[in-house]
Amino acid sequence: MLAILHPNTPLDSDAYRQTMHYLEHLPGVTVRVHEIQGVSQRLTEIYLLGDTKPLDKEDIEALPAVERVIRISDDYRILGRHRDDNRQTGFSYNGVDFNQSNLNIFAGLCAVDIPEHVEMMLKALEENGQVCTRMGAYKPRTNPYSFQGHGKGCLPWVFEKAGKHGIKVVAMEITHESHIEEIDTCLEKLGRPTGVMLQVGTRNTQNFELLKAIGRQRTYPVLLKRGFGITLNESLNAAEYLASEGNANVIFCLRGMKTEAGQPHRNMVDFAHVPAVKRLTRMPVCVDPSHSVGTREKSPDGILDVMHATAQGVIAGANMVLVDFHPKPEKALVDGPQALLMNELPAYLEDIHLCHDTWKKRQAIYQRLKGEVPE
Ligand code: PEP
Ligand code: MN
């Protein structure tokens, strides 16, 4: 059961004290407080865990600090959608909104290599009105002898350049909890010219200690990739690990599933799950067409498979696109063969906006059926 307090309830008020006193003395029930700082208000949610079946919803709703009560299922307690649950989706970070209705595009380098390439990428993004990017400094590689990323050494110049080109959020994968501090120390030293969204890669989706460490910090939002060889339920539970430790600013990213059946693509594109994740949880949903498709193959209609896959995700309501670009893919140190080119950026953005608008129009079509078909 979840008790949502009136917004901005002071933690030293009588109403709060009386409410907590009552809840903490319920037999067989553990109380867990979760604070959410929104743009204009602070929300306190109190999770009642354990033997909550005998509890009366109305008794709890009558407590002085409680606004309303929601009965929650066991799955995805914080990030999930529950019956009678109209809590908001999403969050704002560094001036950018992330929710289940809007769309943000994170085009950029799979892996940071040399300053010239980063500069060319960021300049192209700025010229095309983009304020987000992806830049990999810590790369988890299958082969131990492959390039593992420049690590913390490249952070100062990457962040400086990002700030110079008006980038507000850089999606950056981390593979160890020490990387959080490396990023934070560097940003702080530079005066925070840009922001970072911590990315958990598909190889680390169930690295529970890493998830807990990332979940304990509230400074940076998180992009969690779906595990490529586990069920959707297992990946959504991984997201809940972040929230259960305190950080519910999580975006869930579909990136394809590892199976021979996915050929000729690198992975089996799973973007039909975009609406399923939005129905099961309140997380904004991202699609990564680059790591799903993994090539620059083109169909006879002249459109790259990466672009078709992007369109499929966005037209189904995706809220974020994470995509590899490179000014000179033949020189890229990681994933060059799947990178889109600088001169493809404007057309690609136009295509994405067309698909996002189409998704909105599709909703309007079905809205007309409301009341005519059973819910
Ligand atoms: C990436 O986005 O750079 C990446 C390594 O993706 P994934 O974890 O999905 O393989
Ligand atoms: Mn990659």
C-alpha cells in the first residue's frame, strides 16, 4: 500500500508526526519513506510493506498528512503503474523534461575517440537544435583486448565541449560505481557546464550492486538498458532496484534481444514492447536502434534499417532515441559500421519528428472509440 502525503508537507509538522506515529505502529507493516523533489513541489510517498491486506484504505486516508492511498501490487512498487494510480510520469533534469508523452533525441558517438570528432559531432547537434547527446567514455567490451574507452581522462574536454555547444544532457555509460564519483568530481570542478545521464549497459542490467550504488545517488538520472538475454519482467525489476534505493528518475531503454532469430540484424528488434513498458510502468521509454540493428544496411526504399527501426519505436510512442553517429565511421574505435553520418542528421531528425507527430495523431484516432468499446 502506498500513502501519498499532501505536497510540501513539512517533516517537522504535527500532521506528519501523527501520521508517521500511526503508520509505524501498524502490526506486521514496515514503513519506507520516499521523497520526490519535483520542479515546483516536494512529494512524500510512504510505502507500507508487509501485511497490508487487513488495512483499511479509508482509515489511512483519514490521517492528517495523507492526501490519498493507492493499493500497489508487488511488482515494480515505485516505478510501476497500479490500480487507481494517476501519479505523474517522468522528471526534469538540467532543464530537459523526460516523460511518457514527449521525445528527446540523444545522437552522438558510441565511444569518445579524438577531440576533433567530438567537436564535429557536437557542432552538428548544435546546428540542428539538439541539446542532448551520447558519449561513451567507459566501454564494456566483449574482447578484453578491444579499446575500453578513454575513461576519466577524456571527461574534462568532453564536458567542456558539450557545454560550449549548449548540450544539457550527455548519456554516458558507467561500468563501475567509482565512475559516478569520477564524473561528479569532474563536472563540479568545471562548474557543471553540462549534465550527465548515467547509462547502465545491457551487460550490467542485473549487476545489482552497481544498480544499488547508482540508485543511492540522486544527482544524476539513469538510462537502464534492457538485458539482452533476460525477460522483460527481469529487466523491469532491475529498474526497480534503482528506485528502491532512492532514485526513481529512470528511463528504460529497449535495445534488441540476442538471438540467432534476429539475423540479419545484430539483435532482434524489440520495439513492439514500447507500449508494453509504458503500460506496466511510469518510466519514459527509450529505443536504441543502433545496437538493435547493428549495420548500415538499406532496404530498396532507400531507407536504412536503423532509420526504419527508429520509426517503428517512435511511432509506437517512444520517448527517447539513443543513436550512434560518427563523422568518420571508418575511424571510429567502437561500432563504426552501425553509425549514421553527419549529413544524415537533418533528414533523420525530420523523420523522427514526423513519426512522433504521427503517434500523437494515432492516439486521437483511437480516442474517438472511447466509450464505444469495452475498456
Ligand atoms: C552502448 O549504448 O554503447 C552499448 C554498449 O549498448 P548496449 O549496452 O545496449 O550493448
Ligand atoms: Mn556501441
